[in-house]
Amino acid sequence: MSGCKLLAVIKGILLWLMVFIPSTITGTILVLVTGNLVLSTVFMQLLFIVLSMVAVKFILKSKFSIIGFRTTSFINILTALLLSFIVATLIIYMEFRIAYAERFQFPIPEIRQNIILYFLVAFVLAPTGEETLFRGLLLGYMLKSQVNPWIAITTAALLFSLIHVAPFSATPIMQRAFVVATAFIMSTISGYLRKQSRSLLPAIVTHIGFNLSGFVITFLT
């Protein structure tokens, strides 16, 4: 990788940290003050969106199109949903079957007690918030900076995978390994579709597809 492209990757990661760190700190403070992990998660996702937009507007001084806030074809949306659901179902079924023997655990167990809140977080806030930060701001900036697409996609995927280690730190190691691998595969698919369509919508739909698959597998088993 040339020096200028490496610099673009570093700048992209620093940009990502400028959004991720304050959002995470705010979420941590909310948990300590209120003891409500669900409330913390909701605020973190909202901050991912708001601070990503702030970074684009005031730091990059660019248009929101860099995030991928544009429409795309129905075919792209349908492809993202079907591909993500099929791939996720195969992976998550194996994950659940193997991890179940070691007491499968969820990072936010209490959220499953409120189905409306569960759907709001799993199918709206998390896909939109996390994709806005990872495939929107981070990946979008690197692609605009002419970083090799696969390096950009892989960088965003690795960071996305790493943030899933902490929420599952108390779970069996096999489950942790599956979660990280699943996050990386999902990120690679969503990153590729984001790059091909130039829109964030397929990435969000891919995220929804993976979460939907996890919900269906959990419900059926």
C-alpha cells in the first residue's frame, strides 16, 4: 500500500475513533448511572448516527453522500436481504447448536423481555447506527480517498468484529469465536454491497438480514 493510501486508512480509523469513543463512553456512563443496558444501547446507536453526520459536516466538510445516504434499486435491496439471510442462517445455526451446549448467552438478555424494544434495536437502531459509522463514515471515507476497496472493506470489517468481543467476553470461547467470525463475514458482505451500490441501504439491509436470521433460529430452537 502506498504511503498516501496508508495515511488515508489511518485518517479513516481516527475519524471512526472520534465517533466511536465518545459514543461508547456515553453508553458506559448511562449504564453506571441508570443500570439500564438497553437505554445505553439505544443512545449509543443514536450517537453513532448523529456524530457520524457531525464529522462529515464539520470535520470533512463534505456532503452526506459520502456516508451513502442515497437510494438504490429494489434489486440491490432484495439481493442484500436474501444473501444475508441465507448466509447468516447457515452460520448462526451452527453457532447456536455448538454454543448451546455451553449455555448460549445474549449480550443484552433483558431486551428479549420486550418484543417491541427488541425489534426496534435489532432491526432499526443497530443496523442503522452501526452501518452509518462503519460502512458509512469509515468505509465511505476510505473509498472516497481511493483506498483499495478490499483493504477498505477488510479494515471496516476487522474493526466491526473487534467491537463484538467485549459484549461477549463472559460467554464460552466457542460462542465468542462464532460471534466474531459472523460479524466479520457480515461486514464483508455489507461492505462489498455498499461499495458496489454506492448506497448505505444494502449494508443496512444486510445487517437486518443477519439479525433476522438470528431471531428466527433462536425462536425455532
